[in-house]
Amino acid sequence: MPPPAAAGAPPPRPATRRNTELALVLGAVLIAVLGYVEVGVNIDGSVPSGAAGYGAALGVLALLAHGVIRWKAPYADPLLLPIAILLNGIGLVVIYRLDRATPKSEAAPTQLLWSTLGVALFIAVVVLLRDHRLLRRYAYLGALVALVLLILPIFFPPVYGSRIWITIGPLSFQPGEFAKILLAVFFAAYLAVHRDALALTGKRLWKFQFPRGRDLGPVLLIWAAFVGVLVLETDLGTSLLFFGLFVVMLYVATARSGWIAIGLFLAAVGAAAVGWLSPHVHSRVTAWLDPLGSIAAGEGANQIAQSLFAFAWGGVLGTGLGEGHSILIGFAAKSDFILATIGEELGLAGLIAVFLLYALLISRGFRTGIALRDPFGRLLAIGLAAIVGLQLFVVAGGVLGLIPLTGMTLPFIAQGGSSVVTNWIIVALLVRMSDQARRPAPETATAPETVPAAEAQE
């Protein structure tokens, strides 16, 4: 037990935990490299020739990100970066394993390039964004840009029934992934200013108190515009994500549990209406209600059925990387259904480990939000963590047959450049905000307490 501090002495500075972060980052890289080696050994009986290059590339990216945090955000949460590195590394290993079953359609090299871009943007955000409260100035502009990004795919041909992609030559990206960050910033900025009016004023109906229309109206109209565009694009997954984000942040801002009940009711009504009116969504609901119906009809196992077979075949410990058959799922094995490969080849134990990594990442985001002193930062951190949690629920629920399939990508793991880049930006924002939350207050023994300009406007 350390001796008590002398009277009048300043309190000891909290530990930065950067060495802990470095050890965890190196461990995450090592686990990913060992997974890469296991794929080669199980398939070819030897270590793959690209193992050293893969390990070096992932290690350089990890060390660069760690070095920037040590330089610019020394008090940041030490778990955020290692978890992101490990999840990204697991994704690259599983995609490489599926590439071995589809040699004419390799995706791992492209995914590594997108991961490199994501880490580069991570570094840019940590270096350039000195204070997260600066984002409040651009909240409304960001909402407008996000709406434009969501409208653009309408003018491009649909891909697998949904208009969510912008394709220019050989390149394609999903603008809705970037829009969710901008929408979280807008919700945080608006609700930070109007949280008292939303929580304390309005009319009471039965057990619920509804805020005044002039307080809730603007944010509700913008949210409705976003969801309306997504419904036109038959992008049910992103619609559900945006709706859940809106309800979660409204609940955090007002502390009224009634919004959760109202949100669940409206989500159920909206999902039922879209499932009945949209043929594309209706087919997914039908497959969810009877995943084995296609087999009984003589059409073979559909994607949901193959996914359930993969989870069942994996058992507790899995078949081993490279020794499963989840590629039978088809074209979506590397994207929408990549969790089925993890469940089959790493088993229930590996699946739980992956879920625990996500849970730890989300909980550290919530902890960062709770520790922040300004309402905008608190709402933004919780909103960003909620995005990861909601997306995980939607993807895992669809693949496991708990809810209808929505076509979203598993954060950091699934194939998809837009998703990887966006999630690295989310982690960068959480790193920057956690540094602000854990940083010791400046010593002002005699100076009067000052209020930051961003908080004084509230």
C-alpha cells in the first residue's frame, strides 16, 4: 500500500497504461498471425508463404496506431486499439480462409488495403481532432451531407435487391456506413441542447410523457427523412440501425424508459409493414419463418439453412480453421454470413470469444461516455458505441435465425471496405474522447473555475 500523500501536495497523476496497450496490441497481432498459419497448415500441411508479409503488414499498422496514441492521446483507454486490431485481424484470417475455397475471387488483399486506409484515417482523426466538441459546429451540415450520401445510391443500379452501393468502375462503396457517424454527431449535438425540454416538458398520456412538438419535431423530421430514404432503397438493416440509434440516444438524453417501449412498438409496426409491402424484404421474412422450407420444396438449402448447418457442425470447439464447409452458403459467405464460418471452424467457444470482444469494446465506449463531463461528448460516445452494438445484434441475429436477415456487415470482420473504414473512425473518436475523459484536470489552485465555450452554450 503506497504511503499517503503529504498535505497540500498535488494528487498523483493517473497511469497512462500505454505499455499495457502495447503488450495487448502485440498479442492481438500474434493471435492473428497464428490464425493465418493455422489456415495454411490445415489446408496445405505447411506454413503459408505469405505469413511473414501478413504479420509484418498488420504489425506495422498496429504499431503506427499505437505510436500515435502514445504521442497525441496518452490517457486514452488502453483496450480500444487492441480490440480493434484483433477483430480486424480475425476478419482478415477468415476472409483469407474463404479465399482458399474461391481462388478466382480473392478478397483478403483488398480487405487489407481497406484496413490500411482505415488505420490511416484513424491516425488522422487522433492527430487532427484535438477536442471532440469541435464537431458540434458542423452537426447540421453533417446531417445534410449524410442525407445526400444516402440519396445518391438511388441513382445507381440495385445490388442483390438493395440500392445501397455507389459503383464507379471497379470501385464501389456504401455511403450509408459514413452517414451513421454524421447522424450520431447530429443527434448528440441536438439532444445535448434540448435534453431538458425533452425530458421535463410536454403532455402526459397514460404512463408516458411526450415532449413538445417544437422540441422533438426537428430531430424527428430528420430521422424520418433518413428512414424514408432507406426504405425506398430496401435497406432494412441500416433503417433498423438508425431507428435504434435514435431511440437509444433519446433515452440517454432524457432518462425516460418509456422511449424504449415506444421505440420497440414503432419498430415492430414498421418492420411488419415493410415486410408485407416490399417483395425483397418479404422473401427474407419468409426464409426466416421457415429456413428449411426450400429443402422441403426441392430447391436445396438456402443461405439461412446453410448458416444454421454450419453452426451445428462446428459444435463447441469447431472443426478448425480451413476445415469447414461454410463456403456452401454462396456469394455472401465473406460478407453477410462470415459469422457462420467463425461458428463452424472456431466453434461455440470461438463465437463466444468474438462476442466478448465486441461486448468489451462497446462497454468501454459506454464507460467513456459516462466519464465525460460535457453532455455532447457523453451522448456521442454512447451513440458511437451503440452503433457497434446495434450492428452486431442485427448481423448476429439474422445469421443465427433470431430475426430476419438484413444484409449488414459484421464490424471489422466481414468483407466490406466502407464498413472497415467507418469502424476505424468510430474507434478513433472513442480514443480521442477517452483521452479527454481520463486526462487529469489542470492544476488551478487559486484561479477561478472556467467553463469551456462549448459547454457555456448549453
